[in-house]
Amino acid sequence: MDARFTAEQDEIRRALRELLRRRCGPEESRCAVDTPAGYDPALWTALAKQLGLPGLALPEAYGGVGCSVTELALACEETGRVLAATPLLGTAVLVAPLVLALGTEKQRADLLPRMASGTLTAALAVPPGAALGLTGDNRAEWAGGGRAGGVQARRSGGAGGGAVAGPRAAGAALGGPGGAGAARSSAAAEGVEAPVVAGPRAAGAALGGPGGARAAGPSAAAEGAGAPVATQSSRAAEGAGAPVAPQSSRSAAAPSASKPTRVARSLPEEQPHAPGWRLYGEVDQVLDGHSADLLLVAAHAGGFARSRTLLFLVPGDAPGLVRTRQRALDATRPQARVQLRHVEAELLGDDDGTDVLGALARTGDTAATVLACEAVGAADRVLEMTVEYVKQREQFGRPVGSFQAVKHRLADVYVQLQAARSAAYFAAWAAVHDERRIGGLALAQALEALRTAAAEGIQLHGGIGFTWEHEAQLYFKRATADELLFGPAHRLRAHAADAARLFERAEVSV
């Protein structure tokens, strides 16, 4: 490993620091976080147009600069110094690598150039610590919990033609034995909504005839075919806006069983091959979720029997999507609650058994590396600010920085900061040149250094350090908020130890 920076890396850091010094001072940052978007669009445009920061780690074929994660992490060290409020983390660090790794060629060609140019911002709608595999194995129940919870995904249209109904599914369509329960279990197992052949009771429901309330309600709810239902409660549960047949329409004649009637499909006949998904659920603590143009949502699909986690693309203006900005401890890292109410979504990539959880874990390690460099930059800035203050502040006729106790405290912070910087730089190098995932360990070291530096900065600034107007409290909030989002240091280290099997009991042969 060569620890020296290349000329290109030095130039990236220098240009970015100069731009942020001019455009992202303390007053500008405070004004930016109070806007509805939570960041300054003019600053984001400058970072994208002048420096190409969002596309720094993207290939040139998709409009990127063609650098690696190492350069992106070093750039984020500079944004961390000033606590720049930008959608860089969500767009370039979390979403873009997943689109590049899992997306189809059409999705990559459509999304990545716009992300690289800064015209499209994105957010990853997952629980940050659990989904990214930073504090534990991400193959848990965070994305859906098996039967319920999280965000659920189901198909809203067939992938082509119709499925042949088995005996139990046919019984559900005909109002026969096992109707409601079999239809629900069959729909959950198949994950598709194929057109079914309706018998007397189901057809009677479609025509307002006998058996409407009992047969059509469960069948339509299970199949999702958009057929007319006979009760207002079924219509509300389905949300399809289908007409409701009155109870008094039982005098209408039901069609003969020898002439089956097809129930209306949820997709038009002219689009038999158009796949589609609908999402329902809620995600909290979504970074930049209130303002992102595109959401990448992790959802649970396949029911309990064939459980799997998939990623879906949801436009920011999709019908049924409700986004609410939450009050965050760190205002420079805005968060939102995202609610999906039967929202139409596009599957990222193909449903061919792709290891989505593995891709999320790899993205989590990259994100941890970038966050570690961000924290190192922030700790370096707060230490620099504190040293400058104690040199000027006088007590008993001499600068307080000349007292031995103050020198020792700042020296301890400096040593801890340099250790964290070494860990962050090694993680940035290993993200490209090594197979080991050490981003979590670097993040633990960096967050501890930032917390210590910010706490000492507040103390050594005296009375002014506790005020809202001073910058020191912003750095302490950044350290605390990142621990809450991505995991405290002890959990990050514990997961790394478990992954390395450090504490497994094993017999030692002598």
C-alpha cells in the first residue's frame, strides 16, 4: 500500500476545499438546512457542474469521472470538514452503486448519467444500520419481517398471459370449498395476479347477482383482479375504485355454469406482458427522503414461503407516496418518514435470484468508509478550531492554551484523530484493492475521534461553546446522529469481530 496521495487526489481535495470555503461557510450552512429541501441547490449544482462530485466514482460510460471509491472518500473528508448539507451521501454513495451493480442496462443508461450530472437526486429507503449490514447480519426481518411489517411488495400485473389455476384456486374462483383461504394462500404463493375463470357465484358478484357479497369480496381481494365487489369494506380494502353492486340486485339472473365468464384483469389487454409491482409500508430515517427525486426502496416479496428482499425504483412524485421531513438531531443530515400506500414501483434489475442483501452489505461497507472519512474531516476541523481559540483566549494574563492541562487534552485528541485518519485512509484504499470489508471498523474509530474532539472543543471553548450560535455543537450532533443512524462504535466492532470469528471456541491441538 502506498500511503501517498496522487497528484489527481491532491487536486480534487484542493479544489473542493476552496469551493466549500467560498460557498459553504457557517452562515450559509445554517440557511441551507432551514430550506424545505434541507440543502442549497446552488451549492449542489456547483459541486456537480464544476467538480463532477456526484459522478466521481461512476464509470465514464455513464457520464461519471471514472475515479474510484478512494477518491470519493477523500472528497467527502472535505465536505465533512464544513458539515456540508448536500444529497451526496444518498445519491452517490448509497443509490448509485446499487443501480450500477443490480440495474439493467436500460436502467443504468437512464439513471446514472443524470445522477452523475446532479440533475437527479436519490435516496435509499432502508433502515441504515440493519439493512447495510454494519451492526449485524442484514439477512434478518428488517425488510418485511416474513409475514408482515416493513415494506411489502406484490405484483400488480401478470408477466405475460395468465396462470393456470389449480384445484384450490379454481375452487376459490367458483365459490367452492376452500374459497377465500385457498385463494389468499395461492395468491401469496404465486405472487402473480392471473385472470381466472369465474363460476356462478363469482360471476354473479360481477353482475350484481346472487352470491355477490360472499363470493366476489374474498375472491377479488385475494386475486387483485379489479373485479366489482359487493361490499364497501372490500372496496376500501382493495382501493381499486371499482363500482359497488347493491345488495338488492339479487334478482339478476346468474350465467350458466357451462358458459364461464372472465373476470376483468388489473392490466389492460393491450399490455399483457407489462410487469408491475405495488408497495405498501413505511420506512423511517430515510436520508434526504423528503426531497429526493427518486427513491430506492427495499421491500419484502414472495410471501412467507418464498421470502426474498428486492429493490424497487419509486419516483418522488408517485401517487400514494407520502413523505414527511422529520426533526433530526443533526440538521445538516436531513431525514424523512416515507409511507407507501399501494405505490406503483419498478423492480431494480431482474427477479432472477440476484443477491440483493449481499449488494446492500457491500454498499454498506463502502458507505462506512466514506462516513469514516467524513468524520475524520469533521474532527480535524473542530480540533483546528479549538486550538485556534485557546491560543487567543487569555486567562490570568496568559493564553489558556499555554497551560499544561489544556495541552495534554488537545494532544490526546490529536493522537486519536491521527489513528482514525489512518484507519479511514486504509479502508478507502482497501475498498478498491482488498476483498476485506473493514469500513465498519474505520467508522467506529472515526466516530469515537469526532465525538471526543467535539466534546473537548465544547469544554475548552468555555461558556461560548455551549451556545446555539457557535459551531462546536454542530460537530457533536453530527457524531451522535451518525452513531444513532449507522450504529455505535461498540456494535460496529462487535459485528466485525463476529464476522472474523474472533471469539469462536475451538479446540487447539498441541
